[in-house]
Amino acid sequence: MTHISGSERSQLLLLPDAVDDCVGADNPVRFIDAFVDGLDLSAAGFACVEPKATGRPGYAPGDILKLYIYGYLNRVRSSRRLEMECHRNIEVIWLLRTLKPDFKTIADFRSDNRAAFLRVFRQFVLLCRRLDLFGRELLAVDGTRIKAVNNKDRNFTKTALEKIHQGGGRAFERIPAAAR
């Protein structure tokens, strides 16, 4: 009996005839696409909504915004990782209609439109709540910052503590008061 073998890499048609066939009807990227297409980006405060007549045309702000919303929903926040997703992720390829912006373009868009991002993300979250798309799990974030100190004198493993305990009380004095 032979093993299952894959297709030849040199075949002409690797994907279905349309990229749309790869993205299901209930896929969240379709919601992102419809949401951003329904926004008035100039009213939201995005720069460069109207393209300039000179030079090379830039990417439409709606397309880069779709990429960012997709990235935030899927925990991809780095502009370099978003660029990689544009090349390999079929959902992003569908969402951006095969556009592949570079990381600098993606990063500059975020820095140029910070205030507009806040408004749009607030609208997005409110719409998702109204449509009951969020599970409404409780999340807690602790903002405490603790300086890590892990030198030989303060690093205690189970084995080290057993040796200290067997050695008697004098070794216990070596443990700082905060670690006791």
C-alpha cells in the first residue's frame, strides 16, 4: 500500500478558481470587510482618503484599516507580522484583494491615524456588542511593574531550599526577608 501523496508544486492551478471559494460565508473577515466598507473614513479622521494627483498612488486607508482590525482580532499587532500575513494567509489575501503593503507603510498608517483608530475601534466594539458577537468573558489586566532580580543569592529552587533546610538555621539567614 502506498502513502497519500500531495499535488505537484509546479501545477498551474493550486488554489480554487476564485479566492472567494477559500473564505467561508461565516468567516469574520467578511464582517470586517462589510464594516470598513460602511464607514465614512474622512469623517472618522483618516488622512489621505482623497488621493493626491501627483506621484505614485498610495493604498486606500480602508484596506490598511481592514488589515489592522484583522490583526487585532487575531493577536497580530506587529507591522512586520502583518506584512507576512499579507503574503501567506488566505483570509488576509481575500480581505485585501491580494494587496501586499510593506511593513513601513503599515506602521506609518498606524502612527499617522492614531486618533481615528480609537474612534473606529470603539465603533467596531460597540457594533460587535450590539450583534452579540463577543463572548463577554471577564478580562483583568494588572498594571503592576515588578523589577526582576534573579541572581545567585536570590534564586531558590526546590533543591536549593532542601539543601538550605538540611544545612541548619545558619543557611536560612542567607535568604532575604522578602523571599521568606
